[in-house]
Amino acid sequence: MFKPGTLFRLNRSCPSCGFVFERDHDEGFFLGSMSLNYGVTLVLFLLPVLLLWYYKVIGDTLAVVLAGVGAVGFPALFYRSSRSWWLMNYYFFFPHHLPANGGTGRAGQDDNT
């Protein structure tokens, strides 16, 4: 899904099968991956830091540093997974949009019926 040797650059389409990842008229398609990334960051990283701070396992300064670094670092490291998981979930719930199933993606009208 991603260009070789890069961390954040997405291929426009699959080099093997030609499946199109980026859509011309659907700029907000991967907005869900950002929400997924945000939610996972909150639940899997920031919530444990908060609980460790609340129960006095870690100090105030360490909690602030971990939360600050983690709020930027964890989403960056989780970026690739969240993009792929979002694409997987989309086609799991809307398999009729897959080109292999006769769909055209979301070109033109949104036909989520």
C-alpha cells in the first residue's frame, strides 16, 4: 500500500494488481483512518499513562513528558496500520464497492445502499 522506502507516502494504486487506493473525488475517504488512529492513541497509550499517573506509579513530570511525546510519536508510528485497517473495514462493510465485485468505488454518487 505504501511506497517502498517511505513511511507516509501512499501509492496511488497497488503495483501488483492495480487496485486504486487514492480516489480523485473523495478527499475525505481516509478521514476515518485519522479518527481510528486518534482513538487507538487515546485508549492504548494516553489512557494507560493517565492511569499510571493517577495511581502514583509515575510522577507528574514523567507523565507529562510521556503524554506529550506519545501524543505525537504513537500516531506517527501507527499511521500505516490505521490507513490499512480503515481500507479493510470500509470494504468489509461495503464489499459491493470493490471493483472485483462489480463496484466502481465511490465515483460520482454515493451509493451506500
